[in-house]
Amino acid sequence: MAQSPTWIVRLYISGPVSVENKIKFSALKGWQSDSDPFYSDIEIKNNRRNGLKVFVSAFAPTKHLANQAALLFFGQILDTLAIKINLPMSLSLFDKNMIRDEEHTTRRVVQTDEWKSAYYETLRLKGEQTFMRAMGWYRKGLYTEDPIDKFLAFWNSIGIISTKYHPDNENSSKGSKSQMWECFKSLWGDVADWPIIPNQKSWIDDNYEIRTSIAHGTITVDVQEIGKIIDKIQIIEDVAHRFIDDWRLNKLDNINRND
């Protein structure tokens, strides 16, 4: 079988991030079997306008597939990095900063070892695609501007993990709310000891009702209702970030890490 051609895909990161100097490294992707590895050359540098410009080599039969492979591959690295630095970063084939004329006057310098650490953590998580998807939802919550989308993205980042990894007991068989409860209890113990939302017994139920109203289209879209959602976003973001990070560190113990 003929080898797929190599494509160099240019991607743009929009967000308050920067690099001190151009970064280049070759990453062992590892999505394939260990007996047939392939590499991707990655180059990251500051965009002349704002954000970052990334060049990723991709191996695919067509330009379209190369673009999609690069977006998926580097997007997962960005998902992992977002949990580490907790800053909004969107990824696109197009320079959104040029379209929106957006300027981040203060930007976080992401060092070479942070990029490589995010890559290798992504590699270690390759068998946990559900968890990777949860991190992807969290990153979307950071960069989306729509408050409803932001609320849903953070909620989904928690819900995906609790639906997949919940303890198998009588309570968790009652539905998604109970599964989230069981995960919180398994990770953090009694509700009095939950970080960020201690003693808030109705927190899961209250936010679940908002999520259901949005999903079913029964929520009233007016200034008051949107204001109520906006008031809850910072807390749900904080809970989601702590939950994802604590679950990765304490529950995904089948992954060989070098933290």
C-alpha cells in the first residue's frame, strides 16, 4: 500500500497566550500500534497580530483529511494544556484574530516543556477518549462567548465523566444526576467536604434543571434568565476544572504517568 503524502497544516490559536521563541519538536503520535509509529513535526510561534501560529505535519491521502487530522491531533493537546493553564484558547484553520481584530494586551508565556508535557499527557490518555472529550468540552467552555453554550460546555465536561466512570451501585443506576452525586462522593467524600461548593446539597439538582430547560428549549430567553445563568458560570467553571483535574490525578490510576 502506498504511503500517504505529507501535508503541512497551518493552524491558529486565538487566546491570551504567547511563546518566548519559536518552538519546534517532533512528537511521536502513538495513535497507531507501537510497531508502526509515526511522527508529527510541530512548530509553534507567535502570530504577528495576536495569539499563536502552529504548523503541524499530517499524513493523509487528501488535503481535507490532513486538515481534520491536524485539528484533532493538536486540539487534543490544547485540551490538555487548557486544564493546566486554565486560559481560553480556540483552534482554527483561519486567523480569527484578523477577522475579529481582537487583541490580548496581557498574555501568558507557555514554555516549551509545558507544550511537551501537554503532548505526552495526551498520549498517556489516548485510551481514555471519554475523559479526553470531557477536557475538550471544558476548553470550549473557556473560549465560547455565548453564556448558554458556556454553561452547557462546563456542565457537559462534568457529566461525561460521571456518566462513564461513576461507581457501579444502586444509587448510580437511578440516572445521570445520581451518577454525578456518586462521582462527587467517591472523589471528595461527604458534601460538607466538597471543594468550592461545600454543603450545597442542591447544587447538582439546580444546575441539572437549568441544563434540562436549555436542552428541551423551555427556558425563557430574556435578560433576567440569561443573567441567572451568567451568575452560575464562574462556579460551574471552577467545579468543572477541579473535578477534571482531581479525577485525572486520583481516579485514572490505570494510566502510567511520570508526573
